[in-house]
Amino acid sequence: MSESTDPGSPADRIAAGYAFTGPALDLGALLWDGACLPDRQIRIPLSVLNRHGLVAGATGTGKTKTLQLIAEQLSANGVPVFLADIKGDVSGISVPGTPGDRVTGRAAEVAQEWQGTGYPSEFYALGGIGTGIPVRATVTSFGPVLMSKVLQLNRTQEQSLGLIFHYADSKGLELIDLKDLRAVVAFLVSDQGKAELKGIGGLSTVTAGVILRALTAFEQQGAAEFFGEPEFDTGEFLRTAPDGRGLVSVLELPAVQDKPQLFSTFLMWLLADLYTDLPEVGDLERPKLVFFFDEAHLLFHGASKAFLESITQTVRLIRSKGIGVFFVTQTPKDVPADVLGQLGNRIQHALRAFTPDDAKALKATVKTFPNSPYDLEELLTGLGTGEAVITVLSEKGVPTPVAATRLRAPQSLMGPIGPAALDQAVKSSALYARYGQPVDRESAYEKISAEQAAAEAAAEQAAAAAEAEKQAEEEQRAAAKSGRSAPKERSLAEQVVGSGMFRSLARSIGSQLGREISRSVFGTAKRRR
């Protein structure tokens, strides 16, 4: 009898670590000693999916199909899912998969009862670029920390941008889109606004100029489309379908693949907004939402210390809000150690060791796993497509044994749906009517423009009054010589203060005092609902 079937063999001990009693997702069958063992199933408890996770592996090893497999089972268990679709090949989750020899063969190998199934889905696009329900954020809610990340500001400039947001908040200047933020910065470096710089904590005109140039370059890249109203309510991601299955929200990102800094930071805004708005619920039998953060290395690349600290805190605390986060990337070293330490569930696809850097990454990955009877360096370089090394948290929160696993096949279409079908799915959604068309209401840009126009008009009126007073004085002198008395004229100050335009400007400024916006750990504004 081979080792794989002997009582008490390593394969038996590994399988015993996945014998959960509560609801669980079926990932696949154990691989041991070169054989697939369909009677030894590898699973992950539904109750620990808010403990976060990592899906890693080299390009082409099956990470996207793993996301699809997990998302399907979460939906079937009534758990909403958010997926970032970077390459545009996840939309097939909405329609049944196509049977074939490869699917049938994989199902037989892992003891899977495969049946083509589509799952309830909504499709989104950042700012309406591409096909999807537009997802927009206001600059105010996005906040200074995330904005600094997409503008690639240094630490000093990030702090200065925070002061600019503080100034706008305190003056009641709503930052809806990028032209609002640009208007505030431009005002602060103008002759009219320079005096305001002294009142907000040492913001230099040089730094403000750098921020203004970064904003202009950012707009030229087409980023203005992502900011505005109606602002998307991230609570939409928490919905279930009428049949009780969790809704799969797919954010279509192919149209913005060339803006990785923006879409990765925008994904962080979605997560931060959920964190800010949701109540504390503690550990649940099933999470309220599982959020898959694809291409996660883009989020951390070039990030400031403050940004990384904010991510770590958000990931650590959002668990108690019932949200699970899975980071998807090529190697665990792409994720900072403090964040990696929060990820209790690991699915590691194959790694390559073609270069010295690859070999170094492989050794570092092996060190992140618990001790196991496998030779992990050899195993990780020899896994086939659709195979992975797995360790998760048990129902008691204890890491399970490391298990090489042949994963199940997704039951939905493993590829994109056609453009016409995608467009039809978007246009038929009830959310499209709510978020489809942008709205441009009065905000900081309009207010500053109006106040500057009022100030210019007041200056012109004051100049005209001064000229009139000068003429009146000349007339008085002329009248005195002729013995006549000139009519009394109001002074310059009386004319300016008494003008209707001055009173309107004073009311506008007065109504803005005391309207400071409350902000969260990321500097994002708390939504007023």
C-alpha cells in the first residue's frame, strides 16, 4: 500500500486539517506524491473569509480562474463579491460555462459535479471610461492621502495637499471634480489668495505650484473623468440577487490599463469608503462582502510611509466590518510585510526561477509558509496551470497544513462575454439610470470664480468711487472759489461697504465658516447619508 493511502500518512494528516464542519468553499483535491487524490478535498471555511487572503503566482498560472472559482461559490452562498477585471476576461462569470473535454476531465480528477452556471452580475467602469455603470468619486471624499498617491507627490507635498483640503473644508468649498481642486490651489498662489497661505500652516507658493502642475498633468492624462457626481455609493456592492445569491460586481478596467497608479488607488478608495461607512459587526458566519484586489503590487509601488500605514490599518480593521480582502499579485514580496501579516488565507500558484531575482523571490515565498512535508521550492516551480499550494485558517483560526491542490474548474464561462452582451447587461441595470449621466453642480470652482468676479467688480467700483470723490473734491474747491456750496458726497468706504455686491460677498464668506469636513484614516470624507 502506498504512503498516500496508509492510515496516518502525511496525505491523511493534511486532509484531516480541512475536514471542517461548517459551510465551506470547495477548492479542489489534494496532490500528494505526484497523484491527485479526489477523496481528500481541500476547502476554506466561509466564516474565515473576512480574515483576508492572498492569491499569488506567475503570469499564466491560473490566478484569474481561481478568483472566478471562489467568486462563484461565494455568490452561491449568498455572499456579494467585488472583482477588479484588469484584462477584461472575468465578465464570463455572468453566463454558464461551456462543457468540453478539458472541463470534464478536470471535474473527474477532483470529484467535482460540474454544471454550467451563470451568476448574477453587475458591470462597472471607472468614470464611465469603457463599458460599465460609471463609478465616480468626488475629490473631497477621495481625500488628500489617496490624491497624493495618484499625483505621485512626496511626503512634504502630501502634507501640503492635506492643508489645502483643510482650507477648502473649512471655507465650505466643495471639491467635486479636479477643476475644483485646481481652482483652490490656483487661488492660493494668486495675488488675491496669497494672504490665505499664511493662515493654513506654512504652505509655500513653490509647493502649491508643484501640486498645481501635477494636477494639470493628471488632467491631461484623462483622469478628470473619474471625479465628479453622482458619486457612487459603495453600499451597492453589498446587494444580493432576488434568488438570494450574492451579487458579483465586476469593475471593468481594460480601458484604463495604461493608468495603473490611478485604478489601483481608486480601488483603495472603494475599500476605504466601505470601511468608513459600515458599522462594526465582529466575526460573522459569512462575510458581508469579499473584495478581490487584482494587480496589488501597483498599489504599493512608490507608496509613502503614511499611505502604507493607512492601508495596513484599513486591512486590519475592516475585518470587523464583515469585509474580506484578497490581494492578487505575482509574489508575496509584492505586498509589504505588515499587510502580508494580516492575510490569513493563502493560495500560491506556480513561481518561476529563471533568473537570480526569481530564485530569491522563490526562497522568500517558501519562508512565508508553515512547515510542511513538501519540498516547497521544488513543488512551487513544478505546479501546473490550475494547481496551487494552499493554507487557510481553520474555523478556530488556526492555520491548516500546507496542501498542494488541483483546483476545481469554474462553472461559468472562462473568458469574456461579447461586447454587445456586455453593453446590454450594463444598459439594462437599474443602476445605470442612477449613475449613468454626470452632474455638474455649483462647487469650489464656481464659488471661487464668482467671488473673484465680485472682488474685481468691487475693486472697479472702489476705483470709480475714488475717481468720483476726487472729482467731487475738485468741484467743491471750484464751488468754494465761486462762493457756492457743493452737494455732500459719501466717502469711498461708505460707497464700497454700502454696495449690494459687497454685502453679497460678505454673506457668501460668512456662510462658509464652521463647515469643516470630518475625515477618516485615509483622509477620505465621511459620507453624509
